[in-house]
Amino acid sequence: MSNRIAIIVVTYNSAKWIANCLRSVFSAKGRPDLPLGGASGWDVIVVDNASSDNSADIVELEFPQVDLIRLKENTGFVGGNNLGIERALSKGCDYVFLLNPDTEIEPNCLPEIIKVAEKDKVGIVQAMLLLGKERNLTNNVGNALHYLGFGFVKHYREHASQWLNGVEPLEIGYASGAAMLIKRDVLEKIGVLDKKLFSYNEDQDLCWRARLAGYKIMLAPKAIVYHYYEFSRNKLKFYWNERNRWVLLLQNYSVKTLLLLSPILFAIELMMLVYSLLGGWLHLKLKSYTWIIAQSSLILRDRRHVQSMRKLSDKEVMQHMDSKLEMSEVSNPILKYIVSPFVQTYFEIVKIFI
């Protein structure tokens, strides 16, 4: 590899995983000899989000070559990665590779993902994520960017062989922040992760902004990363997802598109209110509204910035969006047979006018 890369790992009580992750990183191909990389090498930056376990101590003792940043408070996935990105850009890195601590990379991952990144108009590339405990199955082959602002994993738990044998790099809805390579010029043009989001939807937003600015979002099938993924569902996660989904919609769509989508957005919002009531998290759904109102001036400011960078129309961006609501971890007949067909039909109609 001829370009310098910074691998950024954000830890938060990650003692269970971090040593295995970093061992795989330092066994990767395409790097110079230790210590830290040079003009044609790479750096490893670990940002610890005030862990209460010994995550940072493990890094400091076992991997002294790592550039370790210890924080006194938890700044979330967004804050930690933004600090790492800032450090990487100050070092002159051409790429940053965001990597979850509960991952393990294959030795040829970095050269393979760089190959895809060097293609024309590519801005962000996701590695092929396989399940760490079931390595013959997929974890994430690119996320779906739904036109209503939802983001979800596609092709979960499929046989990995169908994706690893002869599949060429392909465009995806958006890349997972668990293993995502970003070009320096993308960050310089569109900015870093949106700090308002704190956690969840930040990778979705970054890729949406990059697409608006004219960049392609790709999957590198030969750049393999094993992810020790565990699905979790909790009320607070729903709050973050719903709150941040509306930030993405309000900042990234044009006014015309928002107006055309307003009837379906209103209908889905009623459905989400009922869903939150039945699930016992209505108070969190209502809290998301109060937060959005309180942050409205900041959202409008960031919206102006996003729209000023726009090179593609919403119609062009929608070519890479999904209309079918199919969340891999959720099986619901009402969602599958009633809501999703209705949402798909609306999408096909509204596209004519966007």
C-alpha cells in the first residue's frame, strides 16, 4: 500500500475484546515494521471512553506502539471516533479505518479495502463483516438506507461462501461503522461524524452526506473482518434510533422531498407512537420530540451546511435507498404484510415527483 492509514478503535469497557482485536491488527499485511507507521504505513489510535474496566490499561501494557487517548468521560461512539479522526488527520493520514473493538481482521484486509477505495469516485468502503463465532455466516454485507430514515442490516446470517467467491465490489446503502474506511478528502469536504447523534445512526448519516456530495459507498468483499456481534434490544436504543432518524431526515433531504414525504412520515410516526406505547417506551419517544425542538436551531444550521455541499439530487440518492421494511432481527406479520407493502407503494409513486 502506498497510502498512510490510521486504524481507529474506540473502547468502552472493552477488556473482553480489545487484545484480540489489536493482535489481529498488528498481524495484518501491508504495514511497515514497528513502531508506528511512516509515510507509507499506518498508525493505530485507540480512544478509551472512560472505561470502568481495564481496557485502556490492557492497551497501554500489551501494545505500547498504540497511540492511546484516555478520556475522562464517555463521549460516545461519535465523540471517540471524531477525536481519533482529528488525531489521524493531524498525522497526515490519507485514510481512516473505523474498527469496533469486538472485531478481528484478516491479514489481507487492509490491502483489499484500499483497492476498492482507490476506484473512481469512491469515498467510503465497508469491509465484509462475518460473524466471529460462526465464520461461515455473514454479519453485515452493507446496510440498507431506507427512504424513511430507518437503517438496518441486510443479508444477515447468510452463507458467507456466496459472497466470498467471485463477488465484485458493489455499491451499498451505507457502510457499517464497525469496519468502515473513509478517505481523507471526504472528511475534509463533508466533515466528521455528527456529534449531535452521540451514538447510533452516525455511520448512516456520514454515508448519506457523502453520497449527496457525489461519492460512492462501496463494499469490499475480500476485506474480511470477523465481528463478535450480539443483537441487543432496549428502550434507550429505540430512543437514540428514533431521535437520530429525524435528525437525518431534517438535515439531508431537500424541502421539496420532505413535503412530498410528509404524509407517509406522519403515518409512520403514528405507528411508532402506538408501538412505543405498547412497548412501554412512549415517554422516550416523546422525549425525542422535545430534544429535536430544543436542538432545532443547531439542526437548521447543520442542514444549511449539508445542502450547500450537495452535488446529487434526492432522486439520484434514492437509487441507493430501500423501500421495503425488513429488519433482520425483527419478525412481525403486520410489518411484513401491511406496513411494508404500503410504504413500498408510496415510494414508487412519490419518486415520480421528486
